[in-house]
Amino acid sequence: MNRTGVVAIVVSDSMSVPQVQSVLTSHGSVICGRMGIPDHESGKNVIALIVKGSVEQISALTGALGRIENVQAKSMLTKE
């Protein structure tokens, strides 16, 4: 069963950006939309994703992101 949701990503070190981009590309089939906001003052980048897929697919995405150093990822999904 597919669910719709959002994934919030905070990248606190720009050296991690290529790894984040690689993960997003490899999980692109579940990503419907993406917005990225760089915070030049703090050096952090925030990315918001709109996702649609199975719980397993979305969990794989957030899990892969969470294994990258200096990256935090949280998801919120619909119940149905």
C-alpha cells in the first residue's frame, strides 16, 4: 500500500551534500517534489521532500540518509 508524506532533511556540513544527492537520486522513484533552502548564516541546508511509496521504500530512503554523517532525516506519512 502506498502512502504519501514528507521527509525533512537537515544537512549540517556541506561536505555531505554529494552523498545526500546520491541517495536522493537512487530513491528518486518515491520523490514527487523537492525544495531546498540553504541557510548561509549557519551553514546548514534544509531539504523538504514530498514522497509517495510504500512504507518500506520511504524507510529505506530515510535510513540511507540517516547513515550519512552530519545529516538528519525525519519522515511523516499518512495513515492510509
